[in-house]
Amino acid sequence: MRADHAYDHDESVPHTHPEPGVDPHPPLPQLDRAVRIGIGGPVGSGKTALVAALCRALAGELRLAVVTNDIYTTEDADFLKRAGVLDPSRIRAVETGCCPHTAIRDDISANLDAVEELEDALGPLDLVLVESGGDNLTATFSKGLVDQQIFVVDVAGGDKVPRKGGPGVTTADLLVINKTDLAPLVGADLAVMDRDARARRGTLPTIFQSIAQDPQASQVADWVRHVVAHAAGAHAHAHAGAH
Amino acid sequence: MHRTAYLLLADGRFPSGGHAHSSGLEAAVAAGRVTDLAGLEAFLHGRLSYAAPVTAAFTAATHLTAARMGRAPSATESDVKVPFLSLDRELEARTVSPALRLASRRQGRALLRAGRNTWPSELYGQLPKHPDGPHQPLALGVTTAAAGLSAEEAAQIAAYGVLTGPASAAVRLLGLDPYQVQNLLARMAGSCDEIAAAAAAVAHKSPQELPAHAAPLADISAELHATWEVRLFAS
Amino acid sequence: MRALARIVAEADGRGGTRLARLRGEPPLQLRHTPDGSATATVHLIGSAAGPLGGDDLRIEIEVGEGASLCVRSVAASIALPGRDGTPSRTTVTAVVAADGELRWLPEQLVAAAGCRHQATSTVELAGGARLLWREELICGRHDERPGDAVVSTSVDYDGAPLLRQSLTIGPGTPGWDGPAVLGGARATGSLLLVDPAAAPAPSAVLGATAVRMPLTGPATLVSATAPDAHVLRGYLDA
């Protein structure tokens, strides 16, 4: 960690976690396929960096693949490959025809096809991350596409964002408030953001993070592990019950 | 049949992946061939004269085969699978661009997914299997039959879709005035009806005899588009 | 004017090709132009401007097992209107047996002002047959708007459809020279290569308006538009 950071991520950044044993989510349906987690949020909030961090943290333990609705260049693919994050064969880009919200919410066919193509090409997977194209605060994923969704906002977008609400902030299974290292530079009050997020989200969890300080996005990675284990458990349970 | 089923299937909001396809308009815009409403009008006339007769005829012909099977449940699988395979091969031979073959099959796969969920039927399973999906006109032909529509309506939805896809893409890519674009579509309505009616009228012919109109730039620009590093539209 | 020309090429048993039949009638004259190779080359010699409205010209080609035939023409054909507006028609049918080869490389078809021309080609290839097939269409003579022309090509390989293409140009078809079809180009054409022995070449961009595309089957098609016949030939030379 760089010494010149005014904020010490671990001690002074407020965050909420799913309480052990207290799960605010309804159980996931029985899955014969990979768990799909949507990652949405406004342009520039750090969705792609979060995807890269999760791949870095989880690629060694989970069979995973990524569908991106963002504008994805060969440079992006090369970067991920060089960083040892993910092989390009595990990434599919989906064109959204300038309608990023439509592709993840109203007409999810291209994304479903991309997920299925990855599963066909790579064999069984544990986790598929679906990254939305950069949109605004109203974009959410269809339940027909993903099992759980993460909404990413950043402190540089202003500390009023959680108060503004919108379906992403209010209903996402996990809210990530990103780039906390920038808070002192942009005059964002993290305590205010935490208070507003709690007010908007009730028991749904919120994580404050800085990928600059924590390149593996450890807390979000833990949340994802929990979701995947939970789905696998539900799956095993359902199968056991069938016998 | 229900008129509302017809409207549902023709609606651009029907979730069959259409929003991600510009039918060559993105490439035409990038090449500077379409920059304004007049350019869009010329583009749409070309699509209507060249793409729509083929798409609509194959849609209506598939519909007739599917509807025949729907009326005669005793028909054996091969009664319907063989004509479907023939329609598939004939359309494949009319689609010389690999990028367009892929775009057609991907749109067909998306439509099949939506159709199966909206109007469940055994008919979908009779289409020839292909890893990228069935060609879009075949998927539309079966979906219209499953929805209880007529062959004329099937052709009309196909021709209408040929127009509205790129028109909607033009609004997004060029920021054209949406009222002017709707006015243009309304002015082309009569031509669209005629093309659809002509396609439905030949749908009973053997697949080999169905229209085979080719538009050189449709193939060429689809291939160029497929090489772009960044695309906003899938085709 | 109605005319029929017929070419039958057979393997001569010594590694070459002999013309078992070579028959034309005005305005379709044929000439065997031996070049010392294993391929028999025949030139179509236009004996009149045309086809003219009302003309019905047919060419029938058979290439036997192991034979190799190349058909060329000495000059472009110019489709011209007749007096009463009747359409003109050129019909080519070709059948190529296993291990046979046909190269159809005529000069351009020019659709002159006011013409109503239909060119229809039907090719049946047995499994193992080879084909090189060029079509070039020029929209009008110099500084001239073309009439209406339809160039239809249908190729079957081993009993299955390989290529079905019908290109219509001219004022009778809305949008024909617009951005979805020719984009104002005056010349367009294609070169089909069927070679079961070679893996089809992958897609390639040959120019701003020229591409090579693998078909579904043992074939590739080069398709191009160009400002004139000369530039077009650059893409389609064989």
C-alpha cells in the first residue's frame, strides 16, 4: 500500500457484510449451470477493473468466464492476458447496438447466447461474470439473465449517488462503492454514503473498496465465493433430495 | 389466430435480439454512404428491394411447411424435416457472406428462444440443428406458425423487420429526427406491403425457385464490418 | 434472334481435352483456340452487337470426366434495347463431371441504356468437379444510365445447392444504385472458385469494396464493386 494515502482502507472505511448465517437473499434456484453474476454501474465507476480483480482473485479456485457488454478492444484482451488475469478464450464480447440497458434487461438473448457459447466451448463452469456496458443509475440486470447482481458506483461520482437511489443502488444484491482512495481528493464523505446506502438498501450489503489498494477486491471476492458456494450447496441439496 | 399475437411478434420490443443488429447500416455509416435521412431512404429502398423478398419468401415458405405439419399431426417427422433442410440449404447458398450467415443464424437462435417461451410448440424442434442456430427466416416461419398467424402475416412481419431494424439503428447511430424516420417508414409502407404480398405469393414454390436477390455491398460491407476491432452492432 | 451454341469437352485419353462437339450459330460463333495446354480453350466471337431486345441466346456446355475446358469471349457483350421493348435473354447451362474442370471467363456484360436483359446461368457440378466462374456487370456505357438487367447464377455441387445469386440493376428496382446495393459503383462482379481438393480460403478483405468469402461447400467467392470495368477486373482477374 502506498504510504501517501490519507485513507487506510481496512480501518476507516465503513462497510457492511452479509452476517454469517444471516442471508438476506432468497435462496438461488437449483442450477445445472454456472452461477451468473451481473456487474453493472455507471460509466467509469470501475466495472472492468472489478471484473479484472475478481478474475485475479478467483481464477485459481473457480472455473470462470466473462461476458462483457462494454466496448471491448483487442488491447483490453491483450491487457487481461498479459496481466495473467484471464485467457481471451474465456471472454466473450456482446454488441449492444447502442442500447446497453436493453441488452441486459429487456432483450437478454445475445447475453444468454454468449453465456451458453462459453459453457459449450469451455465445458462446465462455476461462475460467469456478465459486465454491463456503462450506463446510468437506472440500469439493472434481468433475473432471466443473472442470478445475482453487483452495482458499482464510485466516490468520484459524488457522495450523493446512494441518496439518489435508482434501481441499481436500491435493489442490487451487492452495492460496491469504489475508488475510496479518491474520497479525500474529491471531497466525498464516505460516512454519508454509507448512511444513505443503508437507508436505501435495508439489509442488502454494501462494500467500500479501493482496487488501487486491494488489487484482488478481497471483500467482493469473498461475497462472490459465498454466492457460488451457496448455489453449489443448494444444487447438491436438491440433487440429494431427488434420490 | 389473435391479432395481438401478430402485433407482439412485429413489435421491436419482442426480445429476439434485433436491437443489436443494424443490417449493414453501421458499416454504411462508417463508409460515409449514409449520413442523413435521404441516405437512409436510399438504403432502406435497397434493403426492401433486395433483402426483403428473400427473407419474406423463406419465412412464408417455412411457415407453410410448419403449418402443414401443425394441421396434420400424423405427418412423419421427415415430412417436415426434409423441407426444412432444403429451405436451410437454399438460404445458405443465397447468403454468400459468412458474416451474414452467422448474423442470420444468431438472430434465428435468439428468435427461437423467444418464440419457444412465448408460443410453445413441437415445431421448433424440427428445424435443422446448427451450432449457430437456425437461419432467422426459418425461425420466424416456425414462430409465426406456432403463434397461429398466416403465411401472409409471416411475410409481412419479415419485410417489416427488414425496414425497422436499420431505421432504428440509424436513429441511434446518426441521431436522426425520430419523427422524420417514422414518416419515412410510413411513406414506404405501401412498398413494404407489396413486397410482403409478392413473397407470400411465391412461398408455395420449391425452395430452389424462391427469390435469390443479391446486393453486393450487403455482402462486402458485412465482411468488412466483421473485421472491425470495435463494433456497436453485431451486424 | 434465337441462337444455340453447344460445347462438349471430353478427356482425350492422353492427358488432354478434345472438343467432341463445337457448334454455334449467329450471333453465337465459337472458335477453338488451342494453346498447347491440357485445357481446351474456346472463344465466343460476337458477330453482332448484342444481345438485342428480343434475342434469345442459349449456350450449353458439357465437360466430361477428367476434361478441362476454358471459355472466354473476345469482347464485352452489350445488352441493347429492341424496337418494341421485348426483353433479351442469355441462358447458359453447364454440366461438369467428376474430375472435370470448367473455367468460364467471358468479358463484361454492359447493360446499355434502355435494355431489358436477363442472363441466367445454371451449373451442375458432380462431386470432385472444379469450376472457375466469373460474372462482370457494367452499369451503362460511358456516361450512360443503364437499363434493367438481371444476372442470375445457380450452382449445385454434388446434388446440393452451392450458390444462388441474382443481381438486378437498373431504374426498375428502387434502391439499386444506393448505399445498400452498389453505392454508386458502375461496375460489379464476382469470381467463384470451386475446388474440392483445396481447403476453402478464409474470408479476406481485398480492397475497400472487394472481399473473398468462403461458401458453405468447397468454394470461395470474390465479390466486388468498382468505379469501372478496369478496376473491377483487378479484383476478379483469373
